[in-house]
Amino acid sequence: MPELPEVETIRRGLKEKILGKKIVKVDIKVPKLFVGNSKDIIGTKIIDAKRVAKVLEIVLSNGYSIIIHLKMTGQLIYQGEENQFTHIIYHFADGTKLLFNDMRKFGWNKIVKTSEVIKIFGPDYFGPEPGMGEFTVGYLKKIFSKSGKAIKLVLMDQEKIGGIGNIYANDALYVAGILPTRPAKSLTDIEISKLKKAIEKVIKLGLEYGGSSENTYVNIEGKKGRYMEVTAVYQKKTDPKDHEIQRTKIGGRGTFSCPICQK
């Protein structure tokens, strides 16, 4: 599933490519992936592209927004080639188009009033994300102290921290030297400080490399991200120090760690 760096890369691409464009037609090939009335957005211009955690918001000039969740295999591609996985097409007045592809059909597009977006994707649904002012050592200490769950699961809980998924959770824990199986409440203040910095480091690196294309993720130009070239432990056999990586499962997700470097 695309995580914060991937979705943020797409948001930046949308802002660069489709800002100011007018929607003249929407082709909906799989109705279950489109919620709302497409007539509400015909003739409107795109005035902004935002993101909350892993969810995109395309803001329109008439008080409506298009909320898009890519889920596991969703893609947004500008001026791409249509294929069997192209389920929604936004046509613009200048003849260009934006494709929503989804191999597994888990993603969705939803038309809502812009004023209602905060009720749907506000702080009750997503915790602060790396880079936000609220993402502090004090905040992490507060949420960790209340949980006996494995620290990796807490990092991936979107209600507690927005945007972190399996890939960046694995790498952040390695950079911080913390085993993913450790109970969250067992972390010391020093470890929490290291983990905060590690999370911010891997997220920044993910953005610099355009995200990870381990699965189906591509940016809006259809290009793959390159984060897998620099991943610390995720999907690796050895770590940067040439130690053998241990692969297990936590919460059903592939987990990669080094029993020597992580405690």
C-alpha cells in the first residue's frame, strides 16, 4: 500500500500537472469505486491538491472535493495509456485526462463537500504525521506508554500516527536500533527520541527517491519510485553492516530486522 512518501509524491505531481484544469467529463467504468454524483464536479476547476496521511484530496472551485484512497494497488496517472485496470477517467477541457487504475479494486474515489472533508478525515481518524508540529517526542511518549502492542504495530496505526506503513516502519526501527517486536511501552525516553528522528529520516529519504515501487505504485507520470535502492532492511537479506536480516511476521505483515543492531 502506498505510504506517506508515495502519496505525497502523487500530490505534488497533481499540483504541478492538473491545477487550474476544468473537468468536462468523468468516465466511471466500475461504479463501486466512485461514490457520489459526477454531475456535481462537471464544469469545475481544480484549485488545489492536498493530502491527509495516505488519502488525497483534489479541491474544486465549486465547494466540492474529490477524495481518493489508493488502498493497495491504486494509481493516478496523468495522460497515461488506458488498460484493463483503468476504472475511472477524469477528462479535462484542454483534452488531457487523469486515470484512476486499480488492479485489485480496493481503492475509491468519493465526491464530498470541501467543508465536510475535516469530518471524514480529521484528527479523529488520523494521528499527527512526521513533519507536523504535533509530531513530538512528548506525543510519541504519550501514545507508546499506553500500549503493550509491538512497537511496529503502533507505528502503523493510522489513528495514532498518520502515513507510516510497513516499509518505512521497518526501516525506521532499524535506524533507531529498536526491535519491531518490543512492546511500545518498553521504550525509554532516549529510544523514543531516536525513533522520532529515524522516522523523519526515512520519510524524508522516501520523498527524495520518489517513494517505493515494491508493488504497483507509480507517480502520476507512470514512473516508479526508487526508494527500494536505499532501503535499510525492508526486503533485504543483509543490512548495511552485512548482518543477516531476520524475516518474521507481525500483524500479518512481513517484518525485517537485525537481531544484532536492534534491541
